[in-house]
Amino acid sequence: MKPIHIVRHEDWIKAGHLTDTLDSRGIPYTFTAIDQHDPVPKTVEGISGLALLGCTYSVNDGHGWANEEINLIKQALDADIPVLGHCFGSQLMSKAMGGEIYPMSAKEIGWHEVECIHSPEADKWLGDDDDEFEILIWHHDAFTIPPGATPLYKSDFCPDQAFVYGDNVATVAHLEVTAKLLEDWLEIYGYDLDPISETVQSPEEVRRDMHSRITNMHKLTDRLYDHWLQGVQKRL
């Protein structure tokens, strides 16, 4: 059984609900830990899927390992191996597919409503039951939807939140977050929630009803993961 390969960029921005899901289904996975100076794999040979996690850096910072990840994504797309990107990972995907990454006029942090952008392709991933979701978003940069990709949903502050392309899915939101992870992030990186604004919520608001909000968000997460893993299962 070929594993899914996960690229982690900082040791406190873990895979959360993603690895919980893989463990529950008995799907193997391996890691590259950029924070531990692991080299980015040179090839996608021997894997069934590629997942890329978040990061406090920008894709435009010029890090060599980020460029190597972009090349790895291109290899995966050429080899028809499904790619999944969360936050920084979604920006890497957009860049690899011909999109652009740019700094937002205002960072977007907290629990924000997103509106589904219904289309036949998007509804395969999202279903057609809900038009809005509340999800955990934490980003300073945004991506453009790359050529040929289909947008999934948008927020009031960022029109390009997520896209799909074949069996590949990218979302700037942290749909993988768990309560433990979010508490860790607020402890380690909570200073980023300053100043409080229309686009940035207070730590108290981010913590409010955290468990129920995460449970509700994971209904969306599970829909996306289920569809993505259907593509992965073909290659296990």
C-alpha cells in the first residue's frame, strides 16, 4: 500500500484532523519535516497522494525548499497523483499551477463565514445541501485561482478561498485544525491577532464555542477529504 506523503513546515502547525482521518482509515503516510531540515523529496515515485501543510512564511519569500515543493507538486500533477493543500500548501499549489500569490490588504484571522460557489464540479466536493459554512481562517497572503481550476467558496474579505482541479484540492482555510492545535496556535502565535479589526477576531472570540465550531467545520473537512481520498485510493 503506497503512503500519502505529508510536508510539514513548522513543528507546531501539525496535520491535525488529516492524520486523524488517515489513522482511522488505516491509510499509511510519511512525513517531510522542513522544520527539522528534512530534504524535500526529489520524486513522487512510491506515493499515492501529496499533502502540504501551513506555514508562517510566504511563498514569495524565496526559500529554496518552497521552490522544491513547487517542483514536487508539478511532478505529482504530471503523474496524476492527488495533491491536497492547507493554507501555505494551497498557495504553493496555486503557484505551481500558474496562479499568483499576493499580500492581502488586511490579514484574515478567525471564524469567518464562506459562501459556496456552486458549479457541477464544486458540488461533487461540497455537496449541494449548504450554501454557507463557518470555518477557521488564518492568513496574510492570498492566491489567485489557477488556470483550469474550479473555485469552491469565498469570504467577504478574500474572494479566492479554495479550488479544485481534477482530484486535487486547495484551501487557504485551516480545515484540519483541532481544538488542541488551535489552543497551541493561540499560545504560540496569538500575538498575530493584533490589532483586532473587522477581519481579525480577538483570542476570546476565536476560543468561543471552539469545540462545537470545529465539529461543524469538520463536516465540510470530511466532505473534501472523502472526495480527495477517493482519488488517492485509486493509487494505493
